[in-house]
Amino acid sequence: MKQRLRMKETRKPSAVRERSDITRAGRIVVKVGSSSLTTVDGGVSSDALKALVDTLGRARAAGTEIILISSGAVAAGLAPMGVTRRPRDLATQQASAAVGQGQLVAQYVDEFAKHDVIVGQVLLTAEDLNRREQYGNAFDTLNRLLDLGVLPIINEHDTVATHEIRFGDNDRLAALVADLVKAETLVLLSDVDAVYDGPPQKGAKRISRVDSPADLEGVEIGGTGSGIGTGGMATKVRAATMAAESGIPALVTSAANVGRVLSGEDVGTWFSARGVRRSARMLWLEHLADAGGQLVLDAGAVKAIASGRKSLLPAGITAVQGAFDAGDVVELTDKKGKVIARGVVNFDNDELPAMIGKSTRELAKKQGKRYGRSVVHIDDMVVVDRRR
């Protein structure tokens, strides 16, 4: 059947507060992990992929916009290259991704075509959602694809990403994309059906919902995942928490449950939305960016920064730690080392010691106008400790 590019009517956005509201959602981001798509030998499981596509295809036909974040490129490339297990070095991982990405997307194209759905491949790196211009381009492209009735299939651009700039796992990428496209729900799929209060194989109980981080205090969360994927339950919990803190509810469950999820059934672990929606850049700044150093603050500065309404001035700094340049990310801590906020610093680490404890007016007068500004501006800062 020949496909035609066409505009497709979707549901109007509705507030998603509980699992049952998913049936009325207009836009959902679904992330599926490598372990749910690949065989024991490392190739793509046609049956697993077809089952996922059939479910998403039916939801798409019912009017829900779907953005699919799909892992599996590296795993799909292992068998064709004769590699028996996931490589540890970046170059071989990237070679596997180059081989596997085409095979993975080809299967998606064929299976979604059976539902009269055109798909578009989008590969992203961390920089794409951090730099303003690239962020805007990604936003425009994804929204245009959706406007045209195309279902975006997104993966990290493994063939070019470096250790320094990569997301690290597609769960966090999914949380950032959910914020980027203003999704109403994020669904994270793996080979485990929920978050448990201990090892599932030892009789642990399912955690049905998480309304705040306190609900997970003392809970042992697994972290390494399978030998095929890079994530585990810990990364899914972090991603679901990222989304929830940005005002987007999230659900963690197994790929086998995706049909029940989209029907609003009580499966998996529901992370209720809290807080307000933030930009993908702010999410990146809090959860993904590598900090080059720390700025230790006095008690007054800690209180001002924790309020979320003040920039950091030189007068509030008591010590500078680490090596960094202007434009790098630093952590703002109290005297005990507790991180209060993270932000983009406006000065090199070797400039700051001479500025400590001084007012911006004094610095501007003695050292020039360049020094009469904040060390970290409020617009380039995200508060991490919200309990103060």
C-alpha cells in the first residue's frame, strides 16, 4: 500500500492526573528499552517490535499523538558484525549503532506502514537540547512532524556522541523530549513490570504510585539493567522523577503492559506530576550537565539561592573549588558540601578568589564593568535543594 503524507487530526490536550486519564491524552511519549526489543543473541526481535507497533498504531488511529523513543540500535548491530556482547569501548559502540540503527528503523517503517502511519527518524545528542538554537530546531522539527501526521522515532545519536556530551541512557532523553514536545504523559517501558520495594524475585511488593521523593526513601532500586541495554530501574526512576518534577506524569512498566497502559489500567508505577513545567535546558542543567567545580556559599547566600529568586553575587561566596572556565556548569553548595543549586558560571575559577566577599559595585569600580555582575545569573541556575 502506498503511503501519503497527510495531516492527521489529534485529540485536544487534556489534563492527565491519573492512569485512567491516559485514554484521553492527546500526546504521549513512549520509551522502549533494548532488552524489550532484542533477542538473547542481540538481534532485533521481530515479534516484540511488531507487538509494540500494533499497540501504538491502534492508539495513533484513535487520535493520540505518539512520540517513540527507541533504544536498540547498538544491540541490533552486534549480530551482523559478529559481536557476542555489548562492547565497552565507545568506538565499537558507535560502529554497532551505525549498523543497527538502519536495521531497527527499517523494521519500524515496515510495521507502522501496516497501520498507515509514516515514521520519521530523529537522532539527538545532549547538545541538541542544551544549546538554544539547536533546542529550537529540535522543537520545530518534532512539532512539524506531528502536525503532518508523522510519528517521530527518536534515539540518541550514538554514532557521534562522546562520553562528555551523551545523555547516558534513553530514559533521561525521553524525559527531556517529553518536556520539549509538551507531552501529557511519559511512559517508560522495560522488561520489569513496575518499581518494587525490593528485589522482585524475593517477594517484594509493587509500588503503585509515587507522589513525592519521600515515597521512595529507603527503597532499594536496581541499577544495572540487562547486558544488552545501558539503563536499569534506577535510570527509569530518575527519568520519571525528572518528568514529574517538570509537571509531566510518568508511568514505569514492562513493554508487555503497553496496551493496558494506554487503556488506563492499574499497572506499573505511576509518578504523579508535581511542580511546574521547565525548559529542557533547565532539566539538563539539574540532571545531566557535568559540574566543573563548586562554589561554597555563606548562610545568607544559601537562603537567597534556595528561594529560587536570586542570582549569586560574589559577596555570598566563601570558597572556590575545582577548575572551570566561564560558561561551565558549577555546583553551589553550603559549607557542609550539600548542593543547593547548579548553574552556568560567568567567571573562570582563577578569577573568583579575588572577588570573594566583595560587592559588585566595589568590583566594577576597581576592576571594570565586567566584574560588576552576578557570578551565576538566576536565568542560568536551577535549584536542586527545594526543601529549605
